Amino acid sequence: MGRGFFNVPTAVNEPVKGYAPGSPERAELLATYNAMFNSNIDVPMHINGEEIRTGNTKNITPPHDHKHVVGQYHVAEKSHVDAAISTALAARQEWSSTSWTERAAIFLKAAELLAGPYRAKMNAATMIAQSKNVHQAEIDAACEMIDFFRFNVQYMTDIFKDQPASAPGIWNRVEYRPLEGFVYAITPFNFTSIAANLPAAAALMGNVVVWKPSDHQAYSAQVIVDLFKEAGLPDGVINVIYGDPVMITDTALASPDFSGLHFTVSTHVFKNLWKQIGNNIHNYKTYPRIVGETGRKDFIWAHNSANPLQVATAIVRGSFEYQGQKCSAASRAYIPASQWEAVKKHVIAQTNELKMGSPADTSNFVNAVIHEGSFDKIASFLEAAKNDTNAEIIVGGGHDKSVGYFIEPTVILAKSPTYATMTTELFGPVMTVYVYEDAEWEASLKLVDESTEYALTGAIFSTDRYIVEKASKELENAAGNFYINDKPTGAVVGQQPFGGARASGTNDKAGSAQNLLRWTSVRLIKETFVTPTDYKYPFLG
Ligand code: NAD
């Protein structure tokens, strides 16, 4: 549309609602939760806007009450994946040339619908499917998703405004074209907002998408589909497929039209997919973009100038919120010996106060971990720690899967900085502490930097600016999101763009212009107004 240079509404972060007793939002959310928990949802796949029901279904069960079935979702055969790809490519013809204003309007509308009529439903679905308490659901499924939509629209226009200079007599301009083909989005269970953003960021930039949500997020994924539909997203732009991740991925990556992977999963899966894309490289029409956020072993490091209560609070909040299943959750800490007794006292006191149970009871800080596989893995590490002289469980350690997959928030004291839980990614509420001699603080920074292959988030605590500067330099590559005197979780779109490097991902920062740029391919257009007619340059004379 060439009839104006339009400004989009200035993006602002969605205010987080408090859900205090007696508040209207609390009453609405809990009523919605109860209604959804006690009904049965049938989640289809979505190809070209049609609901696809294969009859081959799997149950949806809340992690905190795994015998209770809240619905089922339908899984794909290979033919459905092929159909999703060809549908996306057909939809591309119109979508890729639709004015950016129309695309912006769809996602701005989605943001407003989610801020209003969809808020309780999206939060309740996330509480049920992914076992998030009210606050964790609100900051993820409502606020972060709204922020992704609003800020991405603003970043898109910022990108479009970035234009080259033009020398006299010519006009240079760049177009930010969508990729030629389709984008394949594979999303994790742990953030409903990430599940929405991975396909939406690519679609906003004019791409068409095949989206494979996590099986453990199907309930809230369906609410995202409803939201996009009501916001006006045309059929076929984002097609949703459930089922065997290997079959779906093999089919998507075998297509010559595969042009990008937008992905949040574990490191080994991502590395294998990178290899698979490399093996297929001769088949593709274009070099695919590969964007991945992967595993992590996020750290808290404290100097003896830090405040022990602040360090302890960061450990409790940073490690145990959402059962340690945030990508940014801390799971290893390095504490100076002179501070350990004070930090330990506060950590034990605060952790013992945390209530655990269903998100329906809003006094519960901790809910269940996502599934039995995760529960069993974490429990096995806790049992090993109980029987290992190199480890001591100082609080927590209990686990029970009889009703839900409940793991007590646990702090392990490790005698070695390379003890298993200091270095292995566990997706659960387990923090391991290594206590170092105060004088060895510089060596302890090396441990932080070199003990794992990951580099997603990390936090340092000190009141000494020389130490803060030194640690920041020493840990320059140890975290993509680096926090000074704060817990390493809670990144906000528009304020702390999120992502890590090394084995934690390609660091293309979700919720930033850098990420959106990956879903475009620039065309430079140079136009010359008085075109030369003589080949001779002056120097030839
Ligand atoms: P997961 O690896 O079990 O599954 C995530 C997605 O990948 C799902 O959709 C799943 O079906 C799919 N998948 C699994 N195996 C696959 C395969 N072989 N081929 C293709 N797809 C496959 O991860 P999860 O439990 O949902 O999420 C946790 C993981 O994601 C952790 O490793 C975590 O660190 C990572 N994560 C990272 C960030 C980040 O910002 N770096 C954010 C969130 C999650």
C-alpha cells in the first residue's frame, strides 16, 4: 500500500494483573479454569484453516492430576505433513505480497484480543496443560505473548525504515522480502508465548509456516489457533501438525521448499537437525535460515561483597519458579565460603515456605513438572544425590507422582564443581551449590565459564564495582542474558531481548529486530535516473 508512511502504535508492555483475593480477574480466571478442567476438548490439526481429525488421538492430562483427562488431540500421518507444506506454499502467493499493514493489523488485533476476551482462556489453558500457577501463566501466556505481537510489529517497521543512502542521480532502496518457501516452527512446552511467537514472528514478516507444537502444550496451542483465526489470519498461513516429531521433521526437512527452521528444544535435537539440514543442502532451493534456542545450565555467582539474603532470594525465585522449567532458570550456584551459612539459612527458610500442588489452589508457588519422563529423570538424580558422598541435599529431595508429577524444590550441596547436577541439564526445581574459598573467587569465575557447554543466562552478585566489572568481563561469553544483582529469569520483551550462544542456541534474541531479520531476505534495488550511454571513463582520455 503506497498511500502513506504509516506509524504503528508505540509498543508498551502489557501490565501484569495481580490476581489478588477479591479481584475480578481472579474470579474470572478460576471460573474459566474450573470450567475447562471439567470439560473435554477435542484438539484437531489445522491445515488450510480446516480442522483435521484423524481419529488417531492422544489424551491431554494435566501434569498435576495426570489421571484426569481434559481432552485429546489428533496426530498426523505423513500425508498430513505433505498437505500442510503444499497448503502453506499455496497460501504464500497471496500472503507474501499482502501489505505489511494488513499483517501488522492482524497481530495487533491478536494482542488486543488476548489482553481482553482471550486472557482468562489462554491463562487457564496454560495452567491446565503446563501446570503453571496463576502468576506464571499471566506473565507468559498473556503478557509475554501480547508483548511479542506488539513489539514485533514495531520492530518490523523499524527494520523497514532501515534504508541505504543514495548518491546523486540514483535511488537505492531495500525490500525485506519473506523467505522463498516455508518456515518450519518446532515449539517447546514451557512457554505458551514462545509457542505462539515462533510461527507468528515468521508469519508477520510475510512467511508461511508449518507449526509443530509440543504434545504437552496442545491445549493452549488450540487457544492460540482460535486467537489467530479471530484476529483474521488467513487460512493456510500457519498450519498446525501434531504427532511423531521425527516423522514430521523428516518430512518437512526433505522438502526442497524448506527455507527456515524456528525452533526451541534441547541441544542434541537441534544439533542433529542442523546436521540433517546440511545433509539435505543440495535439495533446497535456498539456503535455509536456522534459528534455535536450546539447552542451558544457568548460573548464579556470588562474591563475598554480596548481600546473602539477596543471593538466597535470587536462588529461590530464579530456580524454583515454574518448577525450574524456564529456559532461564538457575540450576547451579557458586557461593563464597564466608557467606554460605547465611545464604543457606535463608534458602532453607524460604524454600520450606513454598507450597506445592495444583495451580487451582492459588497459594501454591510450585506445581508439577511437565511429564513422567521428566519426573523420572529428575527423581533419579535426586536419589543418586542422596546416596552419594559427594553431594548433600540441604532442602527438599522428595518426589511423588501418585497424583501429579511433583518434585520438591531441592538444593543440593556439591563437593565437586563438576558433580553431575552442577553440569547436567535437568528441567526441574533443582539447584546445586558449589562453595568456593573466598580467595579463589577468580578461579571460581573460570569454573562458571568452563564447566558446561551452555551459555544462556547467568547472574552475578557483588556490591564491589571492581568485582562486577571483572566478573562481567570474565563471563563475557558465558551467558547471552547476563544479570547483575538480580535473578537470571524474567526477561521482558522490549527490555531484555532473550537468547544465548554456545550450546544454548543461535542467540537470535526472541522478541527483537535481530530475530525478525532472520525471516527476511533483502532485495536491494538501485535505480539510475540518467542512464549512461558512453562506456568511456575520464581516465581513459
Ligand atoms: P523437547 O526437546 O522435548 O521438545 C521440544 C519440541 O521438539 C517438541 O515440539 C518436540 O515434539 C520436538 N522434538 C523432540 N524431539 C524431536 C526430534 N528428534 N526432531 C524434531 N523435533 C523434536 O523440549 P521441551 O521439553 O519441550 O523443552 C525443553 C527444552 O527446550 C530444554 O532443553 C530447554 O533448555 C529448551 N528451551 C530452551 C529455551 C531457550 O531460550 N534457549 C527456551 C525454552 C526451552
